[in-house]
Amino acid sequence: MAHCERGDEFIAGQQSHIYKYEGGGAAVLASLQPQPIDNASDGTLPLEKVADAIKRDDIHFARTRLVALENTFQGKVLPQDYIEQVTALAKEHGLLTHLDGARLFNAAVATGQSLEVLCRGFDSVSLCFSKGLGAPVGSVLVGSASFIARARRWRKTLGGGMRQAGLLAAGCHYALEHHVAGLADDHHHARLLADGLLDLPGVEDVECHTNMVFACFPEAHRQALAQYLHEREILMEPLPHTRFVTHRDVSEADIRRVLADIQRYFRDVASTTPQRV
């Protein structure tokens, strides 16, 4: 809302958080039209598709004003050369750019790049302290002074604002100073989990990106496996494509315990369960 006006349009990924998982907030609260584009396999929005989606200045069309990206995207770090190309394309067409950096610290640790480099070219960036960094709550919006002034006004209009934010800010400050390097442990734990799942019978499409692991469990065992793990105080949704996310509250011992229980299920339970035909 600080970037766009009613009737404007923003370009985002079909699977991006800002488009898919915010309850249609941009349309409901800001009267903005999203223009979703299918994400490529690496999480990027193909440049040619972005270019094709930009509307010409015509009263029949919503005005394209913003391109919104997400890094990491489903755990995948966007290539930095792509970032440079897409932000340049946006500026060529007079568009603004926003980066959803909820997990940008993971990208920084995975690549060794600074936040300054990863944010270069964007007009605004959001950063989260309550995911991988483990702060109790808190995100920040970064941009120019004039942009932040508009954003602050809209925050107030929407009922936001917090007068006693010092304690929460202290938690974020502590996380910045002490928890960033620990994200490497989360990435290691995710790889450990993925490697263990790869060895299981019938488990397919195992992927690991930074602190996220995706896997497809055999359909005939999803519900039973989820129930088996629940009885052992391990929560897993029986989805066709299951996502596991590691964080600083999950230790290597926890990962090994989860793997041991999943392996035990396939050895002792799945092997004796009649298969549907």
C-alpha cells in the first residue's frame, strides 16, 4: 500500500507467500490487483514472463507498479545475477521492486553474501526475526525515508502500532547479534534429515534447500505414518508433498530421533500392512 494506489497491479509468483498465503489481503485491504506468474523451478520469475505481464499505459488496464520477489523461496536462494537482471528490468519499465526477505538471513548464511548485496536494487525489503533467528516476534520494513513515512501512516490506518516495543526490539537485537551464524546448523540438520529420508522405501521427490526439506511419502501410508509419529510426540501433516522446516529449537538429536521413528515405522509397521490394489 505504501508503493501502490487503488487499482494498481503488482507482479508476484503464483506460489509466493504475498500472493497465495495472505488471504487475499492486497485485494481486500488495498484494492490492488495481483498479477501472478508461475515460478520457475529455482524460484525465480522468468524475465520474459515478467516483461509480458507488464501492462502498457492504457485506461483499460490496471497500472503495473510493483514487482515482488521472495528470497529464500521454499528454501531456495534466488541467484544473485537474476536479482540484478529482474530489478534492472523493473526499473527500465518504471516499476518499483519489493523483496519479501522473511528468510533472507538463511540466504546470507548459505551464500556467504552480505544483506547489503542481497538487498541491492530493491526499493523496499521486509526482514523477519521470528523465523530462523528465533526472536519471540518481530519483522522490519526497510526502505527510503519517504517510503517508511508512507508505510507508517498506513500501519496506523490499519490499526497497527506498538508503544511498548522495547522488549520485543531487544529480542530482535539479541537475535541479530547471536543467532545468525546458527542458521548454518539448521541447514546442516535439514541436509541430515533429507539424506535419511532418501534411504526409505517409497519416499520420493526428496529435496533440501537451506533449512527446508520436501518429501513425498507413499499415499497408502501417509495417514498411518502421521498417526504413528503423533503417538510419539512428533507432528507431521499427512500431505502429498510434506514440508519439514528446521530451526534453532530443533537439535541434531531431534533430527536423528525423527528419522529413527520414521525408519521404525517403515520397518515394523508398513512392512506388515496390506497394500491396497
